[in-house]
Amino acid sequence: MKTKITSIITLVILSCTLLSCNNQTKNSSSTAVAMKNDLNSAEKNAVPLMTFEETVFDFGTVTEGDILKHTFSFTNTGNAPLVIVNAKGSCGCTVSNWPKEPIAPGMTEEMLVTFNTNGKPNAQNKQVTITTNTAAGKQILKIKAMVTPKTKNTTSGIPLSK
């Protein structure tokens, strides 16, 4: 009878030990899955954010034919690398130069916008549309200028009297 009781006690202890180990494995698996879900959630929430010091620049009054340049400064204030896919002017007279490499979070970069005023007299409002990997996907920069028309020489080779 003692052998039977000892066998039953041993069996109970062994069962408890196995169940306890199995429970720990389940808890470890649950913890690993939860950590992986948190990591995936963090990766999904990792987005770049393009923050400009200014998005509009006014050159004021300029003369037709001037080539105007302005540098827009921006910072990636998000938590993932920022990629600028394209920067396109509203017309052929507006050209931009932008960083082609990914911009790390916290980094500040510049975008040069050039506007050729030749053949563009009077009030001018141009824009550059930036395509990025941000949540918004696009950012718009605007430039303005009042372009004074060139004066035309209408003397036709005839000397003007004094």
C-alpha cells in the first residue's frame, strides 16, 4: 500500500511539474507574441513628418528677367526616414533641387527653389508640389513676386530729340 501511495504522490508531483512548465511556456509565448505585436504596432506608427520653417516666400518687387532663388529649410520631425520622391513646379519656370537620399528623423535639410521671371510680368504666384512618404503624401511650397515688366525700346533707330 505504501508503494501505491508513493506512486500516486509521485504521479501528482510529476503532473503538477509538467503542467507548471507548460503554463510557463504558454506565458512565454504569450509575452513574445505581445512584444512582437507592440513592435509591429510601433513600426506601423513610425512615419516621417516634413516640417518647414516657412512654406511661403515673397520675393517682393523684382525686374522681369531676374532669376530668383530661395532655400526652404525643413526637418524630419517624424520617427521614420523621410524620402522625397519628387518636387515639381507649377510651370517650367519654377525648378527645385531637393535631397535624393532618405532623411533620418531629427535631421534638417534644404530645398532650393529657382524661379525664372523672364516673360512673366506682373503678379506671380507659383508653387512646388513635393511628393513624399509622409502620411499626407504631399507638401506644397509657394513663392510670390511682383515682376516689373522690361521697358521696350521703341525708337526704331531714330534718334530722340533732346
